[in-house]
Amino acid sequence: MECINCGNCKVGSTTYFCFKENGFVVDMSKQKVVEKVRSGWKKGDPEYEKQRRKSRKEVEV
């Protein structure tokens, strides 16, 4: 089957439906790898200890 010029591949998204291939296409060249940022509480951090003590007091009450 030939391309029917539906325009799905020209949208610019990484995943689109192709009628020619009759399925979804994932364009790996447009994907960006994003490293997860860990910004949560860490043991040893003074703010972590304050928050932990505060939350434990609330649970005990």
C-alpha cells in the first residue's frame, strides 16, 4: 500500500498511527532521554529529621 498523505507522520510527535503500515510507529530519533531528578527527603538532612519527628508526633497523638 502506498502512503495516503494523511499527515500523521508530519505532526512531529514520537508516536503516530501509519495507515500504510497499518499500525503504530515510534520514531526513536525524536525521543529525548530525561534523567529522573530525585529531590525528595534524604536521611541525614536536617530538614528531613525535623519533618520526620514532626510527622511521628502527629501519628502518636
